Amino acid sequence: MKKKTSEKHRRSIGETSEVAWRTDLNDTQQKIIKLLSEDHQLSAVKLAEKIGVASRNIENNIKKLKEYGILIRHGSPKNGYWEIVDKDLQE
């Protein structure tokens, strides 16, 4: 009998399709991607102000987007920028 694995475990070992994780993106994550596609240098604080949520919420969602392989941070926190790896997500 095949053991069932959780979605979280499948993600950690790379067994999900792109379609699966795209549908898993919450509203905040989608807004983060949209705003970062317009301005790659936005900070978590600025994103939080624009979206209307706490900066900690933004930080947690950015962490998830990085885990999904959607976002990469280049450079320092002050002078760096965000890269959206999946160009299909940019509008």
C-alpha cells in the first residue's frame, strides 16, 4: 500500500506541478508579485503599506514565495532588488 504524503512534504521534495503551487498562492502573495513586477526594489514595509497588512505578514509570504522558487532576492536589504523567477507570473 502506497503511503500518502502531504502537500507540504511533496513541495519540499519537488513533487508538485507548477499548476498546483500557482493555485495555492493566496491573495497577499499574488499582490506581492504584482507590486514587485512593477517595482523590484520595494521593501516589506512598503509592500505592507500598499497592500494594507502587517509587515510581518509580508515577510512570511515572501518567505513562502522564496520557498516556492518564485522570488529571489539579489543584493543587500537596503540596496538590493527582487527577481520574479517565473516570468508567467509577471503582468
